[in-house]
Amino acid sequence: MTTTRYVVVGVCLLAAVGCEQIDPVTGPDPTPPTTVPVAPADVPPTGTLQFLELPATMRWDGPGGTTSGTGANQDGIAAASTMAPVINDYFVVVGWGGTATLEGYAYMTFFANWAQQELDLFIYREGSLLATRRWVETGSSILPRQSVALTTGELNVGVSCGAVGNGQSSHIAEVRLFTTQGWTAVARDHVSGTSVAEQAKCAPPVCNLRPQTAVSSNARVTPRPAEASMTSDIDQCAPTSPPGGDQSGESGGEVCYEVWLVYPDTGTEIYLGDVCYGDYAT
Amino acid sequence: MQSLTILLSLACVLAIAPVRRSIAQAANPPGFTSVTLVSASNLPRGAKVLVERRAALHPRDVILVDLDRATPHDLAAAVQTLAALDQRAGEHAGSSLRASPKSYTPPRGFEQSRFGREMKLGLVRLLAAPETTLAGIGRVQSVAITVVQPRVGKFKGH
């Protein structure tokens, strides 16, 4: 009976722990580790591998993508993987078994309009730089593009990025791995930006850049299981107030739209008219 | 001794209850609304997003999104259109409606607002969403997102 009591109390304590808040970005640290870091006690679980089919315009080798700089072998075909990547450190160390060959992909997501975006992906093996790739693009982009380096062994992945903004701009970095099993997002975090000129360091989750200000930033990325990463890092971060940013959270705006009445059985549409709706001043 | 165990079990249930309640609230927080995004291409009339209110189907509120062309701005316009349909069904309440945003002025600070981030994140989540079967549409990539409940607005006369 004593044992039963212990079990009940134990379950009770575990239930009361609840959901632990994931800490946001740990801050800029461009220095790669010199040795393989020690895994922390609370190792995040391996995320479910998820295949992310990018539209053609968003693939690195697609018609819309442009890459530059030297990189590792882009044509390599990943060997069969016998197990999913295991996240074992907060500086994106990924280890795996079998004969898997992993490709590291770094993504950046941009708001607003940019004159030029740059993203460097560094892959380290046991502290040594193994591969790097620079990706440069001009124009505006709202969804991730990617850079690639191909390697084997235990990896540390570092991301460095910079951009020249045309206006209120911000960016988010994300690192994913690709195996023959599919995609897994091993890390995703928001980049803390610092200006080479006058831009002050700003806090995650997003970074506002002043018009025509050249900025660069480095960040450690925090491993997350794929499920958590895909849900939303943004939602997990408490809103911060970047310079000039509006964190009011208000939705709405003013929209004008056309509306039709639809008869589902026949597919017939009857045009009802144009309507404008929004927060108009009285 | 058995009664002590029962008492502990009861205490445990009471301790868990607030946690479960907070999880439930996190899933459906007040002031938020859910909408289903569906990946679609070749939308009619060259639209980047299309809002559908389907009277007899579940999910009722669907936003068709051309992922190759739509921006967070477009998605926000669709969400606001949906809010307008909510408020002004009139004689067509209970009917199926289809609406396409023509122009949109986002709220101030949209890019950095929670709303703006939700719109952007919605596109990314749709991009990564698995295929599911939706009534009336078929097998498509879709995801249900939760957005800040749009504020009640006004209609401009035509």
C-alpha cells in the first residue's frame, strides 16, 4: 500500500509540472565550439520527420532561387538513414547512426522589402569547419529559401545572416536537416540583429531594421523537435517591443471585397456586389 | 489505508484539473477564432486568396490560398473579409458565400503586430501541412489556424 501511495504522489507531482516554457534565443554567439559540446540533461526529443514540399519558386535549385559562393556537393544523394537525427545539444549538434548522409539547410524568412539578403550556413564537425555555403538574393521574400552543405558525421551548424533593408524589415533564421526519410526541423530561432553601423542589438522574436541600414547578425540556434518548431516559435515567445514595432496585436484593417452567392449543388455563382469593411473613423 | 489512497487520488485529480483547464484554454483562448487554410492554385479571377463560407459543410469557413503568390497581407485581407461576412450575412445568412478581397489596408504596425506574424506563420504552416481530405474540396494541403478575433468594424456604403 505504501508503494501505491508513492505512485499516486509521483503521478500527482508529474502532472502538476505542466508545460515548460521554451526559452527564446540565447543571444548572439558567432564562435563555433572548439569541442563537441556536452549534451544537457533535458535533451529535447527527436522531432517527427516531415517532408516539406516547397513551391518551385522557393527551391534552392528552382527557377526563382539564386545562390552564390562555394558550397559542398549539391548533387550528392543522401544514403539510407537507419535512424532519425538525434538532437543532443543546444548548439545544433546532430548525430545519427547507420550510413546516413545529411544535408544541412538553413532558411531565412524575411518580412517587408529588402535590397539584398545574405545567408551563410556553416557546418562544423567536431569543432572544425567542414562546409559552408553563402546564399545571396535580392528582392523581397516572405517564405523560406535555403542554402545547403552536404557532409557526414556529427555536425554543428551555425548560421550567420545579414541584409540591407529598404524599410521596416525583420528576419528569422531556421535550420533544417534533410535525410532520405524526409525533413526535420532541428532548430529554428529568431536572429538577434546587430548593425555594423548604428543599429542597436534587438531582442527576439523579430528585429526591426532601419531604412537603408546594413546589418549583420549571428545567432546560435536552439534545437527544437520538429513538431514544436512547426507549431510556432513565434507563439511561444512573449511579444517584445523592437524599436518602432507595434506589438498591439490588433487585427483588422480595411478591406474591399467582391462577394458571390454560391449554389453548391450546381456550382452557380450570383454576384452580390462590392463591399468595403473596416475600422473607419466616424 | 485504502481510504488514504483514495484521498490522495482525489487530491491528485484536483491538482491536475487546473493544469488541464489551462491547456484547454491555450487551445481555444478567448478573443481568438479558427479558420482553415487550404492550398490551392489557379483560383478564379486570378485571385491569390478566396474566402468561402460553406453553409452545409465542415469546416464552414475556408480560405483558399495560392501559396505561390499569396503574402501575409493577402491572408490578412481574407481574414478581414471573413469577419465582414460574419457581420453582414443579411438575407444570405445560412447561404454559401464566396468572396475575394480586392484591396486591403492593414492596421498600423501590421508587419510587427501579432496579427501580422500570425498571417505570415499561417502561410508557412500551410506550406508544411500534410494533405488531408476536406469535405467539398477533396484531398488537399490544409491547416486550421487560430487568429486574433477581428474587431467589429463598419461597412462603407456603395
